[in-house]
Amino acid sequence: MSKPEILMPKAMRDIVLNGLEARFTLHKPYEAADGGEAISASSAGVRGLAVLGTRIDAAYLDKFPYLEIVSNFGVGYDNIDAEACGARGIMVTNTPDVLTEEVADTAIGLLIMTVRELSAAERWLRDGNWSGKGPFPLTKASLKDRTLGIVGLGRIGKAIASRAEAFGLKVHYHGRNQQAGVTYPYHATLKGLAETVDTLMLVAPGGDETRHMINAEILKALGPTGILINIGRGTVVDELALIDALSNGTIHAAGLDVFENEPHVPEALMALPNAVLLPHVGSASVSTRDAMGQLVVDNLVSWFETGKAITPVAE
Ligand code: DGY
């Protein structure tokens, strides 16, 4: 029996490449002379996609009449039009759980870097200021006694919450619904949360529903001692409103691992001393990225062997 055909629009880690090549007939359009711009007619029989960041919309799906499954590398799948997939009966999978601890660790690291201005302090040392100008200026903020408002208390949000509690922070949260069994104070509105806490931690997924939910009004509600951390998706924050709020003291500081138009980061944000900026490294360790890659492969293998996916996205 011939092997199912899988198409991988962009190169992925060896664990994905080798895993797919061992079990499937793999199409790698990115190796073509045109960089894979045109998906060739020979790919028409493709039954599965292994995707890293590629925008999969209705027009893309229409190229593959036999497509059954889209296996996404990443827990966030805002690159995929899940509704268009659903309408065509196409399964969508992502890579939850295996990255939870890594992303939560990065979130707490970014929070501490931002509150205690650690990257600026390191630059101060490396630039030779310590011996010349003396000690790095005292930071206005401390971690102690802060109240953390988590926006999106899913698996990663909960892992961040338990770490934050260990550091002595109080935790509140906002989401679509209050969660049964969760004892952290719940705020039905984002504005209510922002008015109550002094630190916002964004773990919200991207997509239309969350686009620019952090705007000028929410930043004003967070206030001049406020700190914003974004570990979810850049589109959740209105970047221009944030630049404005950081420039004029509406909030104290921000730590960002994600941006609206990655890998583009606005010059105005780069120039701000009260912004800590990371290049989307939340899950970026070898072991976690390998675990995510293995799950991309395992979802496809499971689908074609048993008709069931391991981690279908929750709709
Ligand atoms: C995810 O899994 O969605 C992360 O953002 C990937 O880095």
C-alpha cells in the first residue's frame, strides 16, 4: 500500500523531517527553485500538512482536495483558519502540554527581568559603566507585594500562577468564564482586572477574538506603576498604544516575548528603556522543541493508523 502523502511548507527540525520521511511520502516545496511559491501539481494527492507558522486559509486548503489533517507545530494555531478546516471536515492538531513548563519559566524570567531591569543592568556592566559611573540606578519596582492579573488561565496560565505564588505574588485572572475549582479572584472584565492589579500577564491566544484587547483604555486602567508582560501572541496588544503608554508614563514597563508583526519589532519600541524585548523564545529549548516536533509527527501517524488524532485543537 502506498504511504500517505504529507506536505511540509517550511523546513522544520530534524526530528520532524526524519519522523515524517520514515512513515510518509514527504513533499518539501521549500526545496524547489521558486522557494515553494507554487505548490506543484504533483502535490495534489497530499492528505496531511505539517505546519510551522505558514498561514493556512481557505485558498490554501483548496489546493489539496484530499487533505484530511493539518498538524501544527506550536500550541497557538492562529496561523490556521480552523473554521475553514472544520467546514471541510479537516482535523487540526497542535502541540499543547509538552511546552507548558518551558513557557511558564520564560514568563516568570521575563517578569523578573522587567521588574528589576536586569537586561539594562547587564548592558550597564558590559558597556563599562560600573567602574566609570558607579552602581546601576536603583529600580523603582520590586517583585515583592505585586498582584499579578493573568489573562488566559489555561494550562500555561496556571503553571505561571503557581510559580508566581511561590514568589509571593497574589494572583487574579480574567478569561471568557470563571473556572470551577479555581480559587484565584476572577474578573469578568479585562478593565476590572487591570484596575485591580499592578501587573498584567498575557497568555491569551491570537486571532480575531483577542486582537488589540490591550488598548489605551486598559493600559490607563493598569496605571503608572503597572507592568505588562506578553508571552502569548503579539496581536493581543495594540503596539502603538503600548509605545505611547511606555513613553509617557501611563504604565511603568513592559516585557514582551511576542510582537504584532514578527520578526519586525518597531524602532520606537526598540528605543524605549522601559521595554524588555525577547525574540519569541517562550518554548525555545532543544528538548521542548523536540517534544513539540515529535508530537507533530505522532499526530499524523496516529491519524493515518487509527483515524484519531492525539491532540486535536479544542474548538
Ligand atoms: C506556541 O507554541 O504557540 C509558541 O508560541 C511557539 O513558540
